[in-house]
Amino acid sequence: MPNLRFAPRFTCLLLLPAFLAVAGEHHLIIMHTNDMHASFIPHEATWISSTPRPMIGGMVRLQEAVDSIRATGVPTLLLDAGDVMTGNPIAEMEYRGAFGGALFEMMNRIGYEVWCPGNHDLDISQANLRGLTEIARFPTVCANLVNDKGEYPVNNKPFVVLQQGGLRIGVIGLISQELYDLVSQKSLTGLKVLAPDETAQRFIDELRPKVDLIVLLTHEGADEDKTLAKGVRGADVIVGGHSHTRLRAPLLVNGVRIVQAGSNCENLGVLEITFADNNPVAYSGQLVSLWTSGERAAGSVKPFADSMQQQIDRNFSEVIGTLSENMPRETSGNPLVAYVSEAQREAAYAEIGFMNIHGARKDLTAGKITKRDLFEVLPFRNVLVTFQLTGAELDSILRYYVQKHPAIVVTGIAARWKTGKNGDVELREERVGGKPLEQQRSYICAASDFLVGEAEKYLGMRITKTSVSETTVYDAVEGVIRKEGTMKRKPGMQLERVK
């Protein structure tokens, strides 16, 4: 088994020159990425405390790492496990008829061979995902994503069989069964997600006699991959995504090796496999960190990536306001989420605002706030929606919040609560706009179309009658920031427990 070691410049330092001469022995390197989230340029390594922080990631560094491994002469495959989209303004830039298409052009130039879509690749629309797959010069595999006719709706295939170095490799794609909890309903019309384990087993059984290695290319999360490994027979490797897990060495579950490379194009996963008489007999995996220090050879991605970044700089560098103190997402009171909730409420002239906590994707730090800063907080193309709820329904939502703790912030309403003798929730002093809540009165509410589509999960009830605006959540928040000039913290969730 060759043991490849990579220096910071991704040069192979050790390659046993005689290993290919062993009779009946073959070698394959599977390179893999996942959850790149449009991170096509380097960014700070935020987990390092030094000043300045080192830079990591980006498609240019990725191309160099891939080319360096290919240069060893060992047969390779390059796979991606989804969520290429959402996180950088490039995902909102049209290229060859599809928003985010430039990302797939970069992947073409790097030489990807297969990918499986993730939930964020559907953020814009099914039609846009189809456009992305048409730009990609590599196949899209996803066996459990079908339409209501049982057809594969986004140019996806259930699997592909590739040949490398005399080996036949079957790659089966699978997407998270929780897709309907992860994507706006408007992007999912007519789609069905089949059970991953049953679907995988059907195609494993079909491929097993025909191939030397079966890879499940999944976007469902590391824990779900472990469950999948326990529930199927005949798979060899799971290349996963969705949970952003950095697996520095493969996990072995029920005879299946599970790998995942983190997120944001910070690492390239490398899994080396040795075959004896076309049977896999040894595995060794690692992550190659894509640090940007040192001189780099310019590949075909660099001039293209530079041109895209220049467009983003022109369109998104405008300063829209300032922030006097850091505004994080998930600390006490969720101040950034509360700000977004209140901005939606103000833009919609509503009385109550709702915002899901995980809809804000990045903290804001003190200083000048640019359009790009705000985009990285709110990268989704969610639309502002208004609807009416009675005081009794708002009362029910507050009780649901106390009991279930959904990941939301509700603004514009205040209340106190305590646990009654029977364990039920007793609400007191409920007020909207400083006035007592009236059970029979209707109140105007504002939220994103995503949250409304997931209202049973977040609010404990369905919202059936809505008014959809032409304003995005991003536009609503940008308007409030511009109006204020200096961003001001908003009241957060005003729900106090009393004895």
C-alpha cells in the first residue's frame, strides 16, 4: 500500500516506485470535497487565534492539490458530495444561463468526475439546478431524488460506473431524506425523496456483480452515513457531506469506510485504496488542508476565478452602514437574528416578526458593513411574506415555543410564563406593541417564505393564507441598515419565565 505524504505545496514526498509492480495489485486514490458553499476564494482560518490569521481554501488551491496528486501517476477519482451553492455572491451571479454556473465551470476545469447534489443546490429552484447540471461536464448522481412520476428530475442518474486503472467503480448518489425540512417548499414542488437505505440496496444489488468497488456518494450527514452503513450490504465506501464533519481518518462501520472533508473548500479528502486481484484489501485516508501561503502555480482556474471576484468586488463592495459592536447570531438573545426579525417586521409594516436562527449564516463584526457582509449573513433567496394570526394563535405559538424550543426568534410580542401544577404552560402579561394581547383580534405577521413553509416545525401550526411580497429578506434588512446608518440592536425574544 503506498503511503502518500503531502507537503504544504501538495507535492508528493514519498511514493514507493515499485508498488505497481506487485502482481495482481492495483491502487486507486479517491479525492473528495463536500459543502464548498461557493467558497471559491481563500478566507481566514477563523479557528486560529494568531494575528493576522492564515488564509485557507479556494478553487485555485484546490486545483493545485488535485493536480499534484494526479501527477503521481496513481489512478484517481474526484468526487463532490453536494452543497456547492450558497454562501458567496457568486452563487447569485448568472453564468451560461444558471445562477452559480461559474462554480461548475471551475469544477470542470479542475476535472471533477461525479457529484451528488445537496439541499443548498436547490435553494434557487429546480430549474436552476438543472441548468447547473447542464454546465457540469461530469455526471450528476442521486438515486433517491425523483418526481411524482418516478423520473429523475434534475438530469440526475441513480449511479454511474467509471473505469480507472483497470478497475470498475460504481458510484451511487443519495440525498438527505430530510430535504423538505431544509429547502424552501417552492423549490421542491413535485419532488419525492426515497428512503436512502432501501434505494441504495436496490442499486448495490444491481451493480455488485459488475464492479470492483461500490461508492455511496451522499449528502445526508455523518450520523446518517453511519446508519446507512449499518443498513446496507455490499457497499465499500461512503463519501459524505452535509454535516461539515472533518474526518481526518476514515470511519469503519459495518465494513464500510466513511469519509467527509469538512466544508468551505478548506480541505481535500484523500482516500487511498489498494486492490489485490481487483478486490479492495487496504484503505488509508487523510485530509489535505488547502493553505494559501507560499508561491503557487497558476492553473486554468485562477484567471477565471479572478474575473469572477472582480465582478463581485464591483457589485458587492458598497458600504451600506456601520456597526459599533459585534452582532453575533447564536449568543444570548440571538441579537443578529433579532435584528433580521425586526427588519422584516418593519419592512412589512407588521406587528410580529419571526426569524429562524439558522437562516442567519454568519456573525457581523463591528465596523463598516458592505453588501457582501450582509449577503454572507443572508445568502438565501428567501422572500418576505406577511400573514395574519389571531391572538389565540399567537398564544398557542408561545406555548409551543416554551415546550419545544424551536430555533426561532419572535419579536414584537412579550410575555411571562410559568409551569402550572399539571405541568402545562401558563402565560401571563402577553403584550403586542405594548398593549395587552387580544385573543380574537388578528395581528399582521412577517417572516420568510422558507419559515412559513416550515411553520409546523417552527410555530407548531400551518400557515395557509399568505401574502407574498416582491421583497427579499436581504433587501428588507439592507433597507433598514441604510435607513439607520449605524445599526442598532433590536429587542430580542421577550419571553420571561417567572416563579
